[in-house]
Amino acid sequence: MLVSMDVNVIGASALNFTADDGTVYNHIKIIALADNKGGYGSVGQSFKYDKPSNYIDEFGFIQPGQVYQASCKGLFESNGKTASFVIKEIQFNKKEVKS
């Protein structure tokens, strides 16, 4: 079952490399702002978007210093020590800057 989450996206990066241990990384990293639960304002958070890095052009509208509201669905994945949220679907509310 997918978990829904709203995010304020500020960037996206393509990752496509093989680590020294042989692990292949080929996905997009979504950078978003999240509420700072233990303080004030927002904190930056990055999420794995489970699509190959060649899909990075889907994010070509993102401009530096701008914030874009999006709804995403994903799963929590664990490596046995920590868990992270992996985005499976993302839909931008508008490809316009959040005011």
C-alpha cells in the first residue's frame, strides 16, 4: 500500500553511478522542504524517486530558489538499520512557483 505525502520541491538530481562495493545507483533524488518538527521553519530533505536517471528532464521546469508544491505516493524501505521514504509517483499541483 502506497503512503501519500505532500512536499514542497526545491530541486531534483540524477544519480547514475556504481559504488566501490558494486551497488548500482540509477534514480532521481528529489530535494524538498519539510516542517522542522523540533525547531522553527523548514529543513531540507531528500527522497529517492524510483525512476531511472534519464527521466530527469521531467523536472526541467524547476528554477533555482523556487518552491513547487507536489503530491507524492511512496513506500518506506528499510535496510535493517534505518528506513527511508521512496517516492513511486509524484504529481506537481502546478508547475508554477508556490507563493
